[in-house]
Amino acid sequence: MLWLYLHFPHLLLDHLRRDRQDDQPLAIVDSAGQRIVQACPNASHLGIQAGQRLKTALSLAESLHLVHTDSAREARLLDEQAGWLYHLAAHLVPEPPDGLMAEVGSLQRLYGGLPAVWQSVEQALNERRLTAWVATGHTPLAARLLARSGRGECTDDAGHHRRLLDNLPLAQAGFDATTSTRLQRLGLTTFGQVAALPPAELARRLSPETLAYLQKVLGTRPDPRAPWQPPHEFRQQADFVQDIQHTQGLLFPLQRMLNELEDDLCWRQQDTDSLHLRLVHRHHEDTRLRIRTAAPEHRAEAFLNLIRLRLDQQTLAAPVVSLRLLVRRFLGRDAPAGQDLLGEQTDLNEAWYTLISRLQARLGDQAITQLAPAADHRPERAWLARSIRQAQAPRKPTHEHAPHRPLWLLPGPHPLTETPVDWLSGPERIRGGWWDGQPVHRDYYIARLHSGQLAWVFRDVRDGWFIHGWFG
């Protein structure tokens, strides 16, 4: 087997920087707030380095932005990276807190060789503005050691992997501090010197665990890895170094998050019609927004337009420190209709869906309603207005033999005060309503009046003649 390992030396720093539009120096400090853990390039240019005391760093850059390490957030970030890497490789194993490994030996034929796999991973890293040290190895631990040492190469040559491992110094060989000290006292300085020791002697002088670790690196002992399973939802989060005061400041990170959502939906070959946004405030209850589309959608541009309309009407209750996007509802994608040989869409319903979605985003989901038929023979009760769950473009009637009904139905029947000059159709008898205490017994006609208007009239067996609607 051949494994690919990605080591993220400053994952939290990359996460914070990709949603920033300024170039202010930024550094990550340890949980105690005493020492610098990671520093961005701008901070490094000012002399700030990992391991430096915080007081020294602040003396070099007074405008330095600081963020404390957070193990829970780093674990979530690693899961986010596993999500996009899963699009490229199915057998994927996270290595907390800052590593991912994937079995790529079986993918070479699919991609056309190991260089193509390597290039696909590097392209994904560049698109997401992530820094990663990448390496291959014939065992998971070998790939991990080579990646973390920065000596990774794009090769499937097992002999070359072994030579790289043999030259690793003990500090980069993955041994614990106690074992490294004992090995140095024995005069050993590289991984290859340790691997050359007799196994029984190594286990006796050090420990069986050290021998087992060494054998897993070399592949002489099994090292099974359970594959990672992706969640049945899409989650993205943007954390801000400086609080966002206005909704316009949310659009830049939203664009990045929605682009990744579009990539995920295209990979799934699915759409969605419901997005959940959560604006996290420091000293205020979170603001929750639900964005709905009139029809299944996957395009980031369409989502962003709807969210922009919604945010234009949203006044922030407090500055935003974090923005979260969640999608739980996925819908099957139908084959595009009306597509020509060049791939151009000719679906006329798209404008209808877009219009309904924008109206709902601006006015609210309950402000737009659609007419729907009701199971009742009485004309005034044969329809109802309901909220639009999924927009449907207007269609022509498919029932050619259905009775003619007017588009203009009066709020209530009006008495017919004149005798029509012409009877064009009828009678159509409607009898019902006995189940709710409002029975009707009517005979409907289409008649022409003296004014030339076409009226929909009926004769009630008890009350006489009435006009119920007009034809255009």
C-alpha cells in the first residue's frame, strides 16, 4: 500500500487568515498566554517567531493581533480538511491535531499516476490557502514521519522511502523524549541506526512498545487504520480576529464558504433548498437565519444573492465574532432539461425560481403565497392560498375537457338583475356542502349580457339567479 500524509504546521493560523481582508500581523499564543505558537508571514518579518515570549513579541509589533489556541476548534478544523480530502481519496484517516493520511496506492490508475494525485492535492490546498507538508510512504507512520520532517517527495519507490527514513535524526523519528535520550546515550543519532539494531536487543534495552513502533514504521508489523466516515451534513465556520460590526463584512467569508458548499454539492451530485446561518456574538444571544430557495439549488452565486438580500434587512444585535453555515437537507439532482448540445441552459423556469427566492429573501417566507386547489366542488371553496414550499412555474391546463371557469371570481355571488341575451353553455350542476352545514344546489351557465360581457351565472334552486364571475 502507498500512503499520502498531509501535515498542517499552522492550521489555525491559515483558517483565520483566509477570511481576513487586511494584512495586520497575527500570532497564535498558547493557552496560558505566555508564548507564541504560530506567527503569520507579516509577523515573522517583524521578528516574531514560534517559542518567543509574548512580551517580546508585543515589543516588536504593538499592533499584533493575538488568538489563543483551542483544541476543540483545531479538531473541528481538521474535520473540515478531511471533508474536502475525502472528495479525492476514500480511505482517509485523521491524525489529530494537525495531520491527515490517505491511502493513494489504489488511486494511481484512476488519476493516471501518482504525480496526478499529488497535483490534485496541491491544487486543492492552493484553492483553500492552506499550508501543508506532503509526503508519501509505504506505511502510514513512514509517510507521517517524512511529512513532518519536511522531506516528503512524490515517489512510490519503497527503497527511496527507506533511505529517507534512515537519514532522519532522532528528534524527527517520532520517539518519545525518554527513548530519544536513552538512544543518544547509546551513541545512536539517526533512525537508520536504531532500525539496524537486533529486534530482541532493542526490546530488551528499551521496551517492547518501542520495537512495535519501529516495526510499524518499517511495515513488518500490521498497522490497520479505520477509515474516516464523512458526516451527513455540511458545516463551515469562519472565526474573526476582529469583530464584524456591519453585515457587509460578512459577505467576504460567506463567498468562500458558499464556494466550498457548491463544490461539496457538485461532488455529491445533490442540491439543497435550505441553509442555516448562525451569527455568534460575544455578549449576546446568537442570531439564527434560515435561507430558503424556491427550488433546489447548488450555485454559490445564487445562495450569496439571497443571503445578501436577507442581510440588507438585518440589523446586527451585536458585533459578530464567528459565522457558521450548516446544511442538513440534501435533494437529488434531476437531469437538466432544455440543454442544447453546447451545454447551454434553455430552462425558462429558472427565472421564475430566482424571482420567488429573491422575493422570499426580501419579504419573508410567509409573505409570498401561491394558489392551490382544494378538494371541494363549491367554486368559492375550491382553492386556497398557501406558502410556497417549492416554486412551480405557471403551466397551461392539461385537462382539455374540463369545464370552463372564469379567472375573475367575485368575492360573493351578485344577484342577476337582467335576462341574458345569449346562453353559451350549461347547465353544469354543482351540489355539495352538506358535510359542513353550508349546502349548495346550483346550475351554472355561461351567458352574454346586454353590455356584451360574458358572465358565469347560476340558478340556485331556492334563491334565484346570481352572477358568480366574469370572463375576460
